[in-house]
Amino acid sequence: MELKPLSVLKYMSNTNDSIDVSKEYENRLNGVATFKTNLYPYLTDKYGEQHDNYPIFFIETRDLSILSADIYKKSRKIEQLSNSLPGIAKSSYANSLLTNEIQFSNEIEGVKTKREEIGTIVDDLQNNNNTNQKRLVSTVQKYLDILNINRPEIKINSFDDLRVIYDRLTAGEIDLDKLPDGEYFRNSPVRIGTSLETVHTPPANEKLIENKLSTLISFMNNEKIPPIEKSLITHFMFENTHPFSDGNGRMGRYLLSQYLGKKIDPFTALSISGSIHENQQKYYKIFKEADKYENYGELTFFIHEMMRLILDSQNEVLNRMNQLLETLNEYKNNLKIILKIEDEHDTEFEILLIFVESKLFNIDSSLGIKDTDLINMLYREDTKKYKKVKVKGIINKYEEKGILQKINGKPLQHEIII
């Protein structure tokens, strides 16, 4: 028989006496392909009551193994394709993903932010510019860590580690009355749902929260659990525990992205919130199903659906990069015709091509490369070939020709007309 959620079997057992749900649960829990944890989430029964007497477990089914292998395979393709991108194109696309990831993660929680606002902070921080904007600076700094492949993986060993991440990720974003009222976490009860329906009631005070998170921290540091499955179980348990009054979703998705950035690749990690945002109702539905007491803490189906969302995000990244590369090659050929050259090492061609890459691979023209950044970058690369005065002269020359146009004065910024 096809593996079905235990809640479905329980419903089927009403008309089929041969279905023994309790026996099936024991068989699954103790099966040879089962990973059983010591995490006990709050599960909701059909009367709305909460119970935490079932441990989380999942079965490493054939489908899960195939999905996991597909994710790693797609990740290798993403890395190969991203490594084939020119430098400005790669960094611009990575920054676009990062900007979208923050915006989508915020929008899922109903927090409105502008791409331009986020992207400007990304640019300022990467170029060590002073930023006068207090809002989102700390959030962007945390996400930039995901792109830093040389940065060691973040280790969470204590409640303090979690609180430090939360404070930095949400700095300036949480209303005063929603800030943690306990030592590390909230110490007041909350409910999740609408004015008409309570979907989930997490632990009511800090002591109960700490009890759940202490085992979660141990689980997060258990290297014997497959990485993708571990990250998704952690995501579920963190959201189920809901340790803060506000910002849990953003924190949970950041932890998921941060972990997958090290275990899979940064491009995959920075596209997850986009996939969740596009499939928001499905995302909430799979959480609600996993929260059901009648599913006995089984997360096999939750992991399966979340893996599919990750694969969807990877396919979007691959498709977009392929489209952009194809367009870039077209514009590169057009640029050669306009300049009447064949030599791709021609200085004017190289400079204009950077403007093309910046425009194509950024999500908003205002976030494209600034003149000063371009001039300094090229000068660092070759002080003789790319003298600052010479590069400025080339930019001015093609502005006069109508190929470049000034779109910003402070800081000075041009964009190519294509």
C-alpha cells in the first residue's frame, strides 16, 4: 500500500476495520529506514487541544532519497553555471537573490520592505560605505554571511546563541511590546491563527520553550542526521515552538537558508523564501498537517513537500541564469558590432560589457554598479590599463554618444541603454 499520512489512515479506518492505525504507527516508528528524534513538538488534536507525547520521526523513503539526490545534483549544476558567469554578473545576481530573499521572507510575515531599500544597503555594506539607514542594516549583514563561502558555519550551542542571531536579524524591526519579555525568549502565551480560529498554541512560557529548544540545539548539532532532512526538521520544530512574540518566521527561514548555504550552496539557500512566497498557502498547509496530533509526529510528508519547494527554487535559479546568460551573449555580440571590434580585451568593450552585466543581472537599475565602484574595481585589477582618468573619459564618451545615460548623481551612476 502507498504510504499515506497516519491522519488519512485514521479517517479510512472508520470504514475499514482492517486498518490498525496504532499498529501502523509502531511499525513506522520502529522501521529500519526510520530516523527517530527526541524532539517532542506541540501537536493539535481535532478538539484544538495540545499534546507533546509523540516524538518527531521520519522514514527515509525512496522518494525522499531521490529528492535529496536531485537537490544535490541541481546544486552542482547551479555552482557550475554560476562559476561560468563573469564577475559582475555573478555578484549582481547573487545580490539580487539576497535582496529578494529578505523581501520575500518579510512579505510572508506581512512586513513591507522595498527592494531598492534592501539593495542599497547590500551595496553599501559590500563596498564599506557608511549607511545612514538603521532599518534592515543588521538583517542584511546576517544574510551577507550566507554569500561568504570562507566564513565558518554558524554554530548554535546555547540559548544565548539563538538570542544573539535573533537580535541582529530583527534589529529595529520588532515593536517594543513584542520584544522578548523573558531572559532569552518570550515568557507570555501566544496563539497562532485568525480571530476566528486558533491554528496552533505553542509553549506558554520561557521555561517550556527552553525545554523544547535545549533538545533542538542538541539535534541541530547531531551529525548523524542527513543534512537536508535535519534542516527541515529544525525549521518545523523552531516554528512549532515559536520562541518569540514576533519574528519567528523570519528567524526560522534565516536559519534554514544559513544552514543550506553551507551544506548545499548559497544560490539555493537564497531562493527558498521566494519559492515559499510563491507557494504560501501550500507552505502553511504542510505545517498545519504536520501539526496534527493524528499524524503522531511523523514528518515524512512535511520533508517531502519542503524538498519539492527547494527543488522548485533551484529550477527557477537555473532557468533564470540560463536566460540571462543567453541574453548576455546576444548583447555581447551586438556590442562588438556597435564598436566595430573583434577583440574582447578592448578596454572600451570591457567597460561597456560590465555595464551590460550590471543591468541584466540586477533586479533594479538603481542597484547597478556605481561609477566610483567600477573605476576603483578596474584600477585594482590593472593600474596601467585602467587608469582612473581613462575609465572616466570612456564613460563620458559613451554618455555623449547616447549609449550610456546618467541615472543618478549621488553617487554618480550610469546605465547602458540596451
